[in-house]
Amino acid sequence: MRKVIIALAAMALAAATAFADADTGQRIYLKMLRDHTGINGADFAAQHTTAEWNALFEGDAEGFVEEIGQKYVNAKPYLNGEMFAKHRRYLKEFMTSYSKDSGNFPSCN
């Protein structure tokens, strides 16, 4: 019984960590990309499915940088900068957690 409780606690902690990363990604989107895209985070994340976001973020997120840089030209300096390299894992977690097929909806303005 004790092993079951420990396993459940570990799973809960892992789930909480994943949502914490998505929350960090949401804050980064709001701070670094929203003004460049002109849309809220929920609408931005809903542009693609989870699989599509995963494909765009493969490697060093070249696909994401290319697509978003073409759609939102004002975002290019951030996307090609050092800050994006530090933020991309959090943004990926946000995008995949709230993609159009995820069933989740963030509270972004």
C-alpha cells in the first residue's frame, strides 16, 4: 500500500511540474510574443494540434522560428535571439498543453 501511495505522489508531482512549465510558457508568451502577434495565448496555441507543435519545435525549433517569423515579422528579433533559445522549451510546453486538440484552455488575455 505504501508503494502505491508513493507512486501516486510521484505521478502528481510530475503532472504539477508539467503544468508549471506550461504556466511559465504562458507568461513568456504574454511578455515576449503577444505584442508581436496581436493575439492572446489561447488563440495562438490553438493554431496547431499537439503533433504539429511538436514537429515545429523539433531540434532547435527551426520550424517554429520559420513559421512564426513569416507570419509575425515583428517577432523575428526575439525568435532569432538568445532569449528565445532559453525560452523555447517552456513555449513548447505551453503550445502543446493548450493546442487545439488538447481539450485545455489557458486563461490568457
